[in-house]
Amino acid sequence: MDLNQPMEENYANPKICFFHVLFKGAALVFYILFSLFIGNFVIIFVVTVLLAALDFWVVKNVSGRILVGLRWWNEINDLGESIWKFESLDQESMARLNKKDSWLFWWTLYLAAAAWIVLGIFSLIRLQADYLLVIGVCLTLSIANIIGFTKCKKDAKKQFQQFASQTIASQFTSSLQSAFSVV
């Protein structure tokens, strides 16, 4: 074992990672098990959508901030236009985020949506249109987080590039000024 390498073998935020996965898994497992063995649509709808809503809230407001340093929300202005708002940590803080935490965040975000799509296909094959409503709500919440965090990540990269460009430009101009002031 090399003692000079940083210890990034573990999750930096295991409790947050646990809850990030918990509600996704709980919604999927509850939906699958209850639709296979119980079949009471009202209970399946209410509990699954509640679990998916809890997942949406935890991802958007807790695990997104802590695991990947991103936060997003959408506002409607006075003209009725939808305005996306993005927040991210500064580049130095983003670089210090745990890679395993980030990996878990992104992969579970996409895998949960893929699982809902597969379940939707099975509901279509079995001609269970009412269960498509549950899947549609859960998939919509998953996709909203995917879109929000993807846009937020792109916005953070764009802000970093603008900051880097401005820093390089100011360094260049100050170098030019100091070179001409010597002459």
C-alpha cells in the first residue's frame, strides 16, 4: 500500500449515499413486489409515488448538494416564463469532492430512470395502463432530476471556463502592462 496516495477507497458521505439509494430502491422494490403479489392499485400508487417524491426531494435538496456540489431549481418570473437557476461549489471545492460519492450519485440517477422505463415496457406488454400512470409519475420525477443536475453540471463547467478565461486574460494584460512599464 502506497502511503503517498490519497485514501479515496471509501465513501466520504456514507449516510447521504445510503439515503440517496434508499428511496430509489424502496420505490422500485415496493412497486415490483406489490404489483406481483398484492395487486391493489391504490396502495401501489400512493406508496410508490410517495417514495418517489421523497427520492426526488432527497436528491434535489440533499444528496445533490453534498455528493456532487450541485443544486438546481426552477422559478416562474412575473411574465410567466420558466427560469432555471443553478448553483455549484467553486472549482477548488468541486475538485475535493469524493469520486465514489459522485459516481454513485450519477449512476443511480440514471439506473433508476432506466429501471422505470423497463417497468413501463413490461406494463405496456401486460396491457396495464393504470400502472403506467405510477411509472409515468416516477419516471417524470427521475428525469426532472436528471435534466436539472445535467444542466447544472454544464452551467458549472461554463462558469469555470469563463473564470479561467478571465483569469488568463487579466494575467496577460497585467504582464503586458508590466513589460511596457519597464521600458
